[in-house]
Amino acid sequence: MDPLLAVAIAALVAFFGGSLPFALWTLRLVGTRDVRTVGDGNPGAMNALRTGGVGVGVAVLLLDVTKGVLPIVLARDVLGVEGAGLALVAALPVAGAAFSPFLGFKGGKALASLLGTWIGLTLWTIPLVALTTIVVATLLIEPDGWAVAVALAAMLVGVLLWVPGGWPVLTLLLQAAVVLWKHRAQLAETPRRRRRKPQAA
């Protein structure tokens, strides 16, 4: 197959696959209210959990991660896309999740899709860095957007240390631009130490 055609096919699958609003559709299927009316209005796994319970939340999380993994598998292992083409393809599930045409080019924070792309690219190396850092940072820093920024910085260090080639850095920078834009309101606040909630007597 022509390399440009392969990139074009993979890019379309990546963007439109990433744009599938599984949180919204899953909650409609189980007959609960619109996920966008809960919490921060984000159509993602956390609000799906709040609305539909643990089972629904986990199902949505797995679906959102999968829509990051599968385009990488298609592009790299089936169509033979590599280098800058693969960097573009890996960025597009994140862009699709954040700016879904199914939601009027609005969408979620795209974190699960970002995690899925790095599972596809490196298995557990970079996802482990991301998960460890964001858990620790979330416990220490608020608002959450700053914890996300810290995790992205840690991922960049991990990519520079353990993932060869220049294109993985390009992938992460493209993804980070989308994710940080989605968190721009929180990033406009000054980061501060997270306060512990007082325990009930």
C-alpha cells in the first residue's frame, strides 16, 4: 500500500475512533441521565462512574483506553505506518476525544485515550510513568489540571530516556497541546497544595 494512503486511512480511523463518545452512549443504553449534567460536565469515565456506578465507569474507561490502543495497532502493525506518520496517527485519538464531531466538536479531557495510545506504543513503560505520577500529583496538588501537567512532564522525561527516535517526542507534544488546552481553565489558577478534607467525627 502507498505510504501516504496508509497514513490517511490510519489517521481517519484514529480521529473518528477517538471521537466516539462512549460515556454518553453507554449511559443512554443503561437508561441513566446525560453524563454531561454531572460533575464538571466532562463526558468521560469519571462522570460515567458518578452517574452509572462502578461497572459503567470501568466499562467506559476500558472503551476509552481501547480507542487509543487500536489505531496504533492498525497503523503500525497492519498498515506499516512509522515515524512522523505514526506520530500524527497517535495524536489523533486524543484530538478526536477532545473535539468530537459527535458532540459538536466538544468532548472530554482525552486522558484515557492518551493513555491508550501509549499502551499501544510502549505497552507499560510510559503508561506506568503517567499513572504513577498523576496519582501522586493529584494527592499533593490542586487543581487537577496541574497534576495532569506534572504527569505530562514526567511522561516527556520517560519518552526521552526510554523511547528511541524523535517522533515519540513529537507525538507527546501534540497530545499534550490538546490535553493542556482542555485543562486551560484550571491551569489559569495558581497551583497549591491539596487540602485534606476534614474527617467526620
